[in-house]
Amino acid sequence: MMIVRRALATVLVVAGVTGLVGCTTDVEAETDNASGSTAAAQVTTTGSAPITFAFVCRDGDAAPTTYTTYAAVWKADRTDCRAERITGTEMSAQQRDAVRATEGRASLGELAATCAERGVGPWRSAIETDAQADLAAGLVEYCPGHPDRDRLHEALAAYRG
């Protein structure tokens, strides 16, 4: 029953995001007469939306659990997650910057999955190689709200000395 509820929640989130994206096509902005602006801005969409993920995490031998936000995964304190793209067609500026910061050593999906995890891997270990430093640089860019971000940032600064 728990798996059915989680699957239903994921479907509802995807449907909601899809509905919101559809509301933004060819919208004409209203003028704000209070600010003295008389020019109306035209807003058009290109058909793209930022990429978003759901996170499927394991906890020992228990059935995998799906989360739709990083905060929910962090609260559950999961250490073994994979990111599954649920919507979107193009990376946001933040996502592009994060992937660029890895110097080609990690994909957006890898960054998203690692960002969901807590207490393992790059979040708690020392940085000893350029590859680890590049991954850490991508995570610092991509995961500004991560509970272990400060520790990772300090480890990256120590490595780069």
C-alpha cells in the first residue's frame, strides 16, 4: 500500500508540474501603473522547462522509497539514491554551471543523485584527487541547501589550498 501511495504522489507531482508549464505559453505581462511603467513586456516560452528529478533510495534490504524533493531525502537521511528524471527538457543555468564545474567528470543525473544523499561519499570524506575535487565543485554549485555543504566546501578549499 505504501508503494502505491508513493507512486500516486509522484504521478500527481508530474501532472502538476506539467500543468503549470502549460500555463506559461504566450502570456502577455500586465503593466504596473503604480510604478509608472507604460510598456508591456511580451513573454513567450520556447517549449522548454528545467529538468527535475525524483529520487529512488534504498535502505538496506527494504523496498526502495521514492522522494520528490531533496529536503525529504535529507530528512530521511538516505545514503543510496538514484535520480530519475521526471520532467523538463533543458538544464537550468545552475545545473549547467554545476555540470561545467565537474570538468566533464559527472552528469547532471549523477550530481542530482549525489546531492540527495547524506553522510557518505564526497559529503564526509577528504578530497584527495582532482577528480574528487571536480565532483565536489559541481556539488557545491548544484546543492546550495545540502546539510553537509559547508563541510564539503571546506574540504574543497583545503584540497585547493
